[in-house]
Amino acid sequence: MTDRLPISFAIVGVQKAATSTMHTMLVRHRHVARARAKELHFFDDERLDWSAPDYSAYAADRTTPGQRIAGDATPSYLLWPAALERMHRYDPGMRLVASFRDPIERAFSQWSMERKRLADWPAFHEAIERFGDLSVLDGFPAGKTSREVRRTTMVARGLYGRQLERGLGVFPREQWLLVSFRSFVTSPESVLDSLVDFLGIGAWNRYPSLRSNPTPRDQAGPAPTAADMERLVEVYADDLALFSRLSGIDVSDWPTTRIAAGTLAPGDLAADLARKVGLAEED
């Protein structure tokens, strides 16, 4: 019989903040078993009977004797109504990792990913309008499938303060490792060391190489505007201050914070985002 390791840690968020890269590097550690998929989407599966869930599939095969732990990396868990509560019922001792990046940059990266996948995905300014509903933070939207919710919560995913506040009400702070996306990009080895310390699995024999997952650079259509940036700052500014207090992560140099403080022009951020994906700036 194959030796199975139950999942004991999860990278729970946020999408487009290096969760895939972090997972890819982490499963190269000699003590970490690789699950059947990076994103298991177990606790955000609304088709399951959550009154009596079957946890038998929430595990990974041990392929070498030295593997001690296994994890899941589903970045929608932090956002998803009831996902962390379901996880707590599965294992109150779960170790949770979450990576965060500037919410406007994160939203734009998600938009660019979906735009590349689907030819009819709306332009950025329209996506803000169509996918700006924040009600998912209060409960699973009626009449929606899980796939629809994952794709259309572009704006809500950036409300990190509300999500983390709820998460800390489910799992105690000592079971969380909170990572800055910028820190991971600029100092990956330092973050990797903090990961193995947090998971209690011993030092790296050799650091795995950093695998980037860049935003697509050949988009078409209208560029984001200063007005788009201003609208998103209105959504995020107060929540970002809450997030900084709860997490201890310094967000003073994040573009959203700088626009709110008046030290970055909204049009400058819009132009920078446009350049990153090859969009022509609007006159």
C-alpha cells in the first residue's frame, strides 16, 4: 500500500503573489511530498457535503523515505467564505502561508492572465465595473459556480485586511507565515529559510532556482487610466491600513499607499502597468 501523508500546511493566498513559484520551490525540499496538484481546491469545493466531508483524498503520496510533510497551495482559500473554517475542522493545527502584493498590481496581473486566456475578457476599466462586487467576503454568491467566483472576484481579492482579520479569528497568529511578494522576489533565499523554519523541516541542502511567472506582455485593447487607479484606491486604501496593522508588513512603498498619500500620481501607475503588458497609453 502506498504510504500517504495527510496535508498539514497550506499556501492560502493570494493569487498572483508568487504562490505558484513558492510552491514549486518548496516541493523541491527533501522533506516535502508533492501532492497530485498544486491547487487542490478542496476547501473551496462547494459540491462537497461539508456536514460530513471525506478527507481521505486530502493527502499526498510519500515517494521517498525522507519526506515528512505535504501541503496544498490554493490561493483562493483566504478569500473563500467558510474555507478556513472548514480547514480548521479538518486540522486545528494547520500551518498557513500567505503572500501579499500591492492590491492594484495584483488585480491588474489577474486581469492580464484572464485576458490572455479568454479572447472576450473585458478591458481593464470594464473588468473593474463587472467584477467589482465585494459580497463574496460575506458569503458565497447565490447562483454562481466556484469557477465563476474564482474568476470574477478581481477586486475583492485585494481586500487583504478583511480577509486576514477573518483568518486570524479562525487560526491563531502563530500558525501563520505572512510574506511580502516584493521580499520574495528580491530575497527569495531569505523567504525560503523562513518557510522551512516555520514548517519545521530543516535547512535546505541547496536552494532551488527562482522560477518566475511573468505577466503576459502582449495584451491588446485600451490601457488602464488614472481614473481606474483612483477608483481602486478608494476601494483599498482603508483596508490596506488595516492589513498593515494586522500583518506587520510595511506597505508604505506600495503604489496603492503612495497614491493615497499623494506621493504617486495615479496616471504614472496606470502608464507603468500599461507598459508592462504592451498596451498603448491613452491620450
